Amino acid sequence: MYFKILFITLFVFCVSEVIGLTCMKCESKDDKCWSGNGLKARNCKNPPAGEQAVCMQYQTKVNAVYNAVRECASRKGSASPCDAMKKNHKNCTFCEKDGCNNSPLQ
């Protein structure tokens, strides 16, 4: 009986990890990161309870040079994760479907 409960618990945990959101992830001046072409979608970690996983893309300034950033994030309710960041990033967008943060950054 305990074996069945353990098996079901492990199965549910593994399935929830498999069906999680996937996003493009990079942070560089590399052309692939800017264009969104040739990047592989990566699994996102499950968000904290009460939050939703989203994909983000934006430009951030480091040492007077803009870098492209694509990553997983989370949000509460209808709040924008772009607004939640305390830094001012250019062209910040977010989306909720697998691999959706692959559009070119300008």
C-alpha cells in the first residue's frame, strides 16, 4: 500500500516537472540572443505558490552597453513582471506559452 502511494506521489511530481513552461534563456550581446533565432527552449522552475510562470525578454544596460536577456520569470495575478523589476529595462515583454520569448529585440 505504501509503495503505491509513493509511486503515485513520484509520478505526479515528475509529470508536473515535465509539463512546466519552457522559455528561451540567454544573456549576452550575441546575435542569437538579440535575434531569438537558433536558441533552445529550456525548462523553467516551478514558480512559488500563487504565482504563474512566464517567459520574459528585455534589454539591460551593463557598462554602457545594452545586452539582450531572455529568461523565465513569475508573476502574481495580472501584475506585469516587467513592472515588478526595480531596474529600468528597455523593450521588456512577457508571455505565457512555451518558447514564446523568441521574437527579435531591437
